[in-house]
Amino acid sequence: MFETALRDLKIPTNIGTIIQSNRRRALIISLLKEGYEVIRKEIFLMGNILILIIGLSLVNQGMVVAQGVPPVERTISIHGSWDKGEVKTQVDPDQLEVDRGTRVTWINQSQSEVKIKFGQGTDCEKISSKAIGWRLNRNIDPRKCFVTSDSLRPAGGTMSVLFTETIQYNYEVEYVDRDRREEGIIRVRSGPRGRLH
């Protein structure tokens, strides 16, 4: 009667059955641990492969943009004359709307050297005209201002900036040794060339 009660409760009646049951449990636990390790390693490997694929596609996309698509070019002419006491100055166009990735070139067609200032304020950071684009695209705080440390020579001096940030840039053309300034605006929008980075 006692053995029947144990059997009904499915409790093993001899020590051999208990040992065999424990071995099965240990084997199952061991297999589960091995399976877990295999799955964990496969997930880790698949994650690394996915990261590699994404990284390569981004690098490839950057190379296509950098090599395959030349930037759009826009020109702003700086005019100024001081003939017979009559002063005529102009920035043409004084407002320009461009897509990201557009290179804007200022051409000084005036009789005076000019400097170009971006931003607001009077205490501006002086930057070479060759490096100002790099500085503008990395510091888009509208409270800061930058001015070219070198002048654009009269009758043909140029300065170019490749605009990569979607923002409005206010700039001012200062005619060196003249009491004259002209203002301009460049609005950069994210257009069809918006994916640059």
C-alpha cells in the first residue's frame, strides 16, 4: 500500500531511479546552457555583421556624394564704385535661397577691397576667407560672428563657402577703408541635395 501511494504521487521508490532522474535533469540543463551559448554567440555575430553592413553602406553613400555629385554653384557679385564723389554699392543678389550642398562664391567686382562678416555682434572671430566655410558649418550659433581676416582684392577677388547646414546666414560686406557696408542673406534649405553626411 505504501509503494502504491508513492507510485501515485510519482515519487521514485528506489535510489537508482532518483540518480537517473537527476542525470536527465543535468543533461537537459547542460544542453540548455550549450544552446543558450550558441544562440548568444550567433546573435552577437549577427549584430556585428549588421553594424558592419550599415557602416559600409554609410561610407559608400558618403563616397558617392563626395565623388559622384559635384556641388551646385551660385555666385554673388559685389559691386562698388566711387566715381566723381558718387558712391554706388550693391550685393547682387542680396538675398539667396539655396539647397544644402550648394557652393556660394562671392566675386568682388568693386574698386575696393572687401571683408565679409557673418552673424551679429561687434567682437567677431577673425578667420581666413579660405577657412570661413569650415567654421560656419561647424558653429551655427546665430549669436556668434565671424569676419574674414584677409580682404578680397578689388576687381576679381573671390571667396567660396559650401553650405551644409539648414539655417539662415546673415552677412555683411564691408568695403575696406570706406565707410560703406552692404547686407545680404543666404537661406539654406534641405532640398533634393539634403543628404550630405
